[in-house]
Amino acid sequence: RIWYWNGMGILQITERRHRLPRGEFGLVIISNKSIASLKELSGVKCQKIIVDSSNSLYFAGRIRNEAKQLGLPVWSVLHDGAFEYKDASY
């Protein structure tokens, strides 16, 4: 799913069988354990990756650790609480 809000692109990945677009998004939302690794997002640039609450705590923790190793900005709803958009700096 791709949608735009306040001029910002938002990509939501909801299932394992996906074909990711190349491009730049403000937010990428990972739902339903839809990726095996953040390396799948190599063609996608974004300002923040959000791991939503449809994922297990284990999965969210694993993705969070991988993001830390790769230097990617990630927000886990299960670990960090609801994500609140405030401004372009996130």
C-alpha cells in the first residue's frame, strides 16, 4: 500500500509476497511479519521505519536490533509505544 499524507509518501508492507517500489518515502510501515530482513528495503529510502503492533514482540525486537546494526531509523510500536508524527524531523 502506498498513500500520501501532507505531501509525505507512506509505504505499508502487509504480506511476505510483495514487490517493493524503488523510491523515497517519509515512512515505511512493516505489518504482519511481512519481511524477513531489513535488507529487503535496500531500494527504498525513508526517514523512519515503523514496526507496527501486528508483529510479534520477538519479530519487532529482531528488526529493531537489525536496524541498529545497519544504522537505520526504526520505531517499534510494541517497544516504544504509539508513533506520533510531529514534524518533518520525526
